[in-house]
Amino acid sequence: MTITTERAALRMIKLDHKRLAAVTAAMLEFVRRLGDGTSTPDPIVLRAMLYYIREYPDQIHHPMEDRSLFAALRNRTDDFDEVLDELQCEHIEGDVRLRNLEHALTRYELKGDAALLNMRTLMEQYVAFCSNHRRVEEALILPAAERFLTEADWSKINAAFERRYDPFGETTFDGESLDSLYRLIANAVPAAGEIRQDV
């Protein structure tokens, strides 16, 4: 995917955030539906959502932010170093939280309703954690980047983001495109329907 606007990287980050918000909302709805007695999709759908988070945000989106945008901002000002340090720690913490959710789903599959409350609690905490992380980036870091970075900085950052793996194109992980996972999620969980609108 090539975005030709001047601030291609910012546009891609915001679009990623919108899609991540939709996926995490769908994950939370899925877990809540498990407890309220309504029909729910097969747990493989939740596994697909967890897989998407593991493979795209954790492996691509966050490293790109760290190496390109955050690094460039650190080079121009130290005003945001503490916030950037915290966000980078949260990128690591998010991976740990995700692993805990994967384990909680396995426990639910093995133990049933006895493990549901723990999985729901972990999911609610994870979704709130991700939401706050995105909020800080969008309220503080992205505006700071627009303020402090030079055109030369943006040229490098935009080029790096445009060269990254395109999850909505032909590239796949283990032979399976992330776009097909989007379709699976959107078709199975109504809250995720908005995911398809921007692809």
C-alpha cells in the first residue's frame, strides 16, 4: 500500500489504530457474549483475533513506531523522552498481556465456565490498556512529531512506513493473509464489522 500524502506515516499509524481498536472491541464483545448466554462464534475466531494482534501490531506496527517515528522525535527534542520510554515499555508489556490472554483462552477451552471470569477480566484490562496507549500516542506524540520533525525527517519516516509489510496486500504470514483474518473476524463478530469498511 502506498500512501502519497505528505504525512503518510501518520496516516498509516492512525489507520492502524482504528483497525486495532475495532479488533480489540470485537475481542471484548466475544468474551462478554460467552458469559451472557447468547450464541457465540467458535473460539477459533478469538484465536484469529489474538493471532492478528500477535502478528501485526506486535511484530510490525510497534517496531516501526519505535525505530522510525519515536527515534526521530528523540533526535529533535528530549521533551517527550519520558512519554516515549513509557510507550516503548508498553509495547513490551502489551506482548506479555497478549500471552496471558492466549493462556486464558486455552484454560477456558479446557475448563469451561470456571475459567471465564479470569479471561473476561484480563480482556477488559487489555482493551483498556490498548486504548490508553493509542490515546497517548495520538494526543501527545503524533502532534509533537508534526511540530518538531523536519521535512527531511518526514521523508525518511514516510519511506520506511511505505516499505513496511502491507497486511492488506498479497504478503502473508505462514501462507495466510491477515486480510482473510479480517474477513473471518468481521463476519463472525458484529462489533468488528467496521474493520472491513476501511480496508
